[in-house]
Amino acid sequence: MTPSRTLRLDRLLDLLMPVLATVVALLIGAVMLVLMDADPIRAYQALYEGAFGTKNAVADTLIKATPLLLVGIGICISFRGGVINIGGEGQMIVGGLAATALALSMPDARAEVLIPACLVASFAAGAVWGGIAGVLKAYFNVNEILSTVMLNQVATYWMIYLMNNTLIDPDQLTAASRIPETDRLPRQSDLPRIGGWLDSIYDWLGLGGADAARWTPTLLHIGTIIAVVFAVLVYVFLWRTTLGYRIRAVGKNPRASRYAGIRVKRYTVLSLLLSGGFAGLAGGIQVLGVRHRMSAEGGAIAFTGNAGFNGIVAALFGKLHPLGTIPASVLFGALLVGGNKLQRTVQVPSALITVLISLVIVFVVSSDLWSRQRARRRVAVAAAEPAASPGGSAAIEMDQAK
Amino acid sequence: MIDQLLDSSVLIGIAASGIRLATPYLYAAIGETFGQRSGVLNLGVEGIMLMGAFSGFWAVYHTGSLLAGVLIALLAGLLMGLGTAFINVTLKAEQGISGIGIYLFGLGLSDLLFQQSFDSVVTVNGFPRIHVPVLSRIPVLGEIFFQHNLLVYIAFGLVPVAWFVLNRTTLGLKIRAVGQNPQAADAMGISVARVRYFTVILGAMLAAIAGASLSIALLNVFQQNMTAGQGFIAVALVYFGSWRPFGVMAGALLFSTVNALQLWVRTKGIDIPAEYASMAPYLLTILALVLASQRVDQPAALTKPFERGE
């Protein structure tokens, strides 16, 4: 085999690694299902059906994938910038709260004003929450993993407080049940549904027969498109702008960056600021596109759906590349949506899905070792074969090996 | 509220429950200290605590034996520790992320096993309070210090032991060398991997006892996610205590006392909203981390996997 072919094969293996990790996780899941007296084949069939079986299922998968993608692209920025943001949960919550508070305070605003304002507010709130951890890291030397974990808890209690007091639906105050949730947000704040547009595209392509299931009744909203657009923009930002280049430089080698005149501390803050902002936006989109109100019923997890953590996995899965994060988010969205169906079909606790996802996380981070080892081999191959790979890419390879 | 707080019986009660509540933090944070001193950040403590809490509870429920509960919890900790060490040491995973994976694994699996093995909420007879002869009858001090269950005493006994092991034994020297300069330690013939496996597994076993101290001593029930963030706080306490057992103990006590105070405020239902009171420990952690970070004695190789010949 020629060296360049080995190179390509190695790249392919790199991309397949996460998929392999998922397969192994699912196999372990199958063993657990057997131990719980459930038929794994029927269970995984249900999982697939639940995630992709109908247009409605696909829509649900995409809706679930949306916050994962937004959190995930934020994670791409922070990890590339050398900071580990575990605070997606808290950042989503404050983002959701900001959007909720703004929408409730402007009941008469027009949709064209209200929706962008709410989304900007949610981004800003998440950015502040992430920025706190950034400032703490850059100027007070506080480990960001710990501070973001703590800020998650603070945001959770803050949300519970606001739901029970300041923002509670006035009707709930007098109701006997007294559910800690806000009033429904004004209708103009609802993110437009995109099922109708999809159907017209299908019709135009001649795919949308009268009997075929239609997209229109699905709950698919424009937030999904917003997330994909931002994923592309973040890619451009990280690889095609000076600011993005500097963030990556700081992440790769802070000392060298400092010598090169980059103000490392500012870029650390910026990484967490942006990362938090996208998580905040994920929270805002959850409120405007799915829930249409904020609720503390079922705890914070009922609102975030653990997307703050799962978004990290999606990003890792996508090799910390915003575009790779798109399919990775869909995969995890599918696992979550299909998992619900699996759980209902074979009657196993939903905690099984948490276990499966945790196994995927563990396998993905663990398989990094082989990726790194192969990257190092690639350097050797590239160095031995200057003709096949121009000097520029060899330097990049070298960079990756570190 | 202030004059209520200054009532001596209230103060004694808060101090005593502060000591009791410090127990899980102590086990988990002392265990984590060993891991971090050798250069491994195990962020999965929370998940391991949950596994320890469940398995200890399960064993006590089925056998009625507290010893069995502790042993089974230790076993669960050993297995979780083995897995954690394999992922972080052998496979050299990014420790911040693998920790979240281990946390979610423990969170999910403990819940899953609980739902599979119990139909309804049950309680067990956990560790009884021991009134230490003579000492427990000292006014004020007796009530604060000498009327706790066995696991509380062991937790506090662990602190000087950990200090001694880390600072006065060859093993401790090896652990510190591996955490400070693994290349040099390796050159001296110390197996970096073996030392890290040891500390991570030890840490996980202590974390499992931390969980069990909740389920079979402090609360005597198991609930999904019953640790509620205590494992993460324990990790932060290690930073706060500057990787020193007595510093960690001071942090744990500060924390649990704030917690006890917070619980008292909640029962009184006065002035401060309960949610803000619950927030206090976390805000305090952040503040504590700011203060602790001024000192720079973090193990140099913390979170860095060891590669020979770098």
C-alpha cells in the first residue's frame, strides 16, 4: 500500500471511531437488555422506529438534535480555545430564563421584533454565564471545569426560585396544585414551524404524494435551521477569521501565543463567552420553539434534557468540528427520541439511555488515544513522502500530533 | 432570626449536624486528594458515590448486615475505580470529559439497578449513633463531637492517616513524585501507571463509602441522584484544601456547616428564600476557589496523561 493510501485509510478510521464507539455501547446495552429480560432486537427496532420511522419521528429527532448542535458548536469553540466548558446546563437555563422574561414583558410586540430580541437576549445571558467562568479562569486562576459545574447548580436554583416567585403564572398562584411555571408566552414569540415549507419543497420535487405523511403537522421549527446556519458560521469563524485563528492558537499553545503577542487571557474569556452564548441560545430556542413557557416542574433536567452535557458528546463525536457536530447531534437526538420508544416498548427504565450515552462518552474519549497515535504515525508518513503531501499540510499534521 | 440562631441549643445542633454532614465530603475529597496528588483528576466522583450509595443500601437491605453494606460498597468502588483508571491512565482520555461520562454512568446505572430491584421506597436500619462513653456526656462538646455514627468517626480518623501516608511514607513520596514530575519518577524506576491505578482505585473506593455514608448511615434510604452534586463539591474541596488532607478537612467542615445552617434556615422559612439558601454552598465553592487559587501548589502533572519520552 502506498503511504498516501495509508494516510487516507487512517483518516477514514478516525472518522469511524465514534461510530464504532456507539456500536460497542449499543452492544453492551443489548447485554443489559438481556439481563433485564427484554428482547434486544425488538428494543433496537423500537429505537430505530422511534427515531426515524415516520416523518413525525424524524421531526422529533431533529428537534432534539437542535439544542445539542447549538451547545456542541459552542463546545467546539471553547475546546479549540483550550477551555473545558461543562456549564452548558446552566448556560441553557439562564438563556431560557432571559428569553422567557423578555417575551412575558413584551406581550404586544410583533413577531419580527420579539423573536430576534428574545434570541439575542438568550445568547447574551448564556454568554454572561459562561463569561463569568472565563473571567474566573483568566484573571483568578479558577479551574473552569469546577466553576462551570458550580454555576450549573446556581442557575438551577435561580430558575426554581424564579418559577416559584417572580415569574410564576398568576393563575398558578391561586391554583391548588401551584405548578412552578410561567404563563404561556405570547403567541408571536413562537418560532415559525417549517413543516409547511418542507411540504411545498417536497411537492415541488414531486415527492409529496397525497397519501404520504406530511411534514406540516410535525412540530419542526425554524430553530433547527438557525442552529445549522450557526454551525456553518462558527466553522467560518474558527478557520477563516483572525479572531478564530487566535482562539485556536491559544488553545494549542498558550505560551507561544503569548510570545506572538496574543492576549491569551482575553481569548480565554472570549472562548467561554461564545461557548456560553450558544448554550444560552439553545435554551432560548427550547423555550420559543418547543415549550412556549418555562417550568421548574420535573427539575432543571426536564427543561435542558441534559443537552448541556450531551452537546459536549456531540461535539466530541464531530471531532470538535462544527460541521461534524451536525450529523453527530442528529445521531444523539435519534438516540434520545428512539430511547423513549425503546423504553415504552420493552418496559425498561429510562435510566438505561443515560447509561448508554455515558458509555458512548467514555468510549469516544478513550478512543482518542488511537486517533492521536495514528496522527503521530501520519507525521512520520508525511515526512517520509514530501511529494505526496505539500509542506503546508505536513506542518498541520505535525500540529495535530501534539 | 439572629437571636433564634444565637440560642445555644440551635448552635449546638448546627455544629453537630455540620460534623455529620461533612462525612460524605470527607471520604470523597480525601480519596480524590490521592488521585489528584498523583496527577489524575477524577471528575466522576459523583457517579461513583451514587454506585456506592446504591450497592451499600442494596446489601444492607438484603442481608441486614452493615458490614456487608460497607464491603459491597467498597467492591462497587473498586470496580468503578478500575474502570476509571483504565480510561484515564491506560487510555489517556481527556479527564474533564471522561469524568462526565463516569458521572452519567453512575447516575444512570444506580437508578436503573434501583428501579429493577425495588418496587417502592424502602428504608434500612443504618449505622446507629454511638454515644462515646464518658466523652459524650461532656456538656456542649459531647453533643457536638461524640454522638455520631461509626462512619463519621472513621472519616475524621482518615484525615491524619492520609496526611501520614502522603507525607511520611515511601508510597506517599511516590504518589507525589508521579503527580509532580512523572518523567523523573519514571526514570527513577517508579511505575507511573501502577501508582496512578492505585490512587484512582483507592479514591473510588472512598467515594463509594462516601455514597454509602448517605444511604446507610445519614439518610438510610436510596433515591435517584441522592448525592445531588456533593461529589462535584468534593472535587472542588480538594482544590480548596490545596491538595492537603487537613486543608480538605477544613473545607469540608466549612461547607457542611454552611449546609447545616442552610437547612436550618429552610426549616424556619424566614427571610431568605429556600432556593437562595440552597445556592449558598455552590457560590461559596466558587469564592473558595478564587481564594484558594492564589496559592500555586497544584500538582504539576494534574490532568496530564503520562507519555514516556516526551
